[in-house]
Amino acid sequence: MRAYRRHLPHQAPEGQPVFLTWNLKGAIPRRVATALASERQRLRQMPARETESVPERRIRESKLLFAMADRCLDGAADGPMLFQDDALAKIVEDSILYGATDRYELFAWCVMSNHVHVLLTPIWELRRITQGIKGYSARQINSRQRTTGRVVWQDESYDHWARDEEELFRIIAYIENNPVAAGLCKGPADWLRSSARFRATWPPGQAWMAP
């Protein structure tokens, strides 16, 4: 188990796929951050389940909080939504694809208007992977928009590692259906900056290989 800490602890088990989510700086408004903190406190005060270990409880609570935050991001009507500009969304997608096969095995991705989902198995240290994708894409975005010194990404990211093959497929489906669930398109393959558009020739569960 590789672990690192920024503001929150992160874990990346050796050889296991990791589900990552990053959002733009300021995409979570203060009222939602306050609500998330309140919900986190409420969950911690709930009685423990008899059959649930401490790590299992933390995972369950983390998933609930993630779902709450992701619904907010999907339904945002204001705030930073840089990736409504497809040229900027493509920068992020290209940054994700760049490291595939060398730095990580890539299983799915989706670039939404204000956040990004990725499922990968690290080859490099996870911290280096996230720094590489976020750092390079931020520089390219700022350069294209002629903005100097702007912080593009929220410092922290959500990560959850897939425990088994069944969960791997569930995460792939969640990532690729995100635009559909948000009411932005009819089918996963309709979303331009997503792994779903390649599924006709790329079966779920196989690592990405550039065509």
C-alpha cells in the first residue's frame, strides 16, 4: 500500500485500479462545502454497524460524501466551468492520454464542465501522476487563455481504489454515464471528451492502447 498525505490521506494499493476525481478551483461553493462538512460530522456520529470494520465504514462514508459533492458539480449553473470550451476540455483529455501505458494503465475517463473522472492503475507513484496531469493541463489552459499564475485545479482530489473486477466495471459505468446522469446527453458515447466514445472497439476492463 502506497500512502501519501496532503490535506487528506490518500492510499494507492500496488497494482489496483484507482478512481480519481478532480474539480476546478472554486467549483464547490462555500454553502456546499459547509453542507459536506456537516454531513461528514453527522456520519461520524452515527452508531457503528455491527458487521462493519472501521476501514469499511470510512469507505462507505467517503462514497456518500463523494456522491453528494458530485451531484453538486453535475448540477452547477454557475462558478468555473472552463470545460464547456471543448478546446480546454481536449487539453485535459490529451493530458490524461499522454501518460497511458507508460505512467499508468488507463481504463476510463470523462471530462465534465467543471470536474474530471479517471480510472487508472498507477505504474508511477500516484502523487506524481496527478501532479503531472493537473500541472501540465493547468499550464496549457492558462497559456491558451493568456492568464498568468491562475490556480486552475482544486488542490485536493478524491480517490477510491477498486476492490475487485465487479467494482472496476461499476466505476467505468459510473464515469461514462456521468454526462447522461447530469442530463447533458442521451447516451454515454455522445459525450465528446469521454472514454465511452471508443467502446465500439475497446471492451471495458481492458487498458487503453492508442489506436
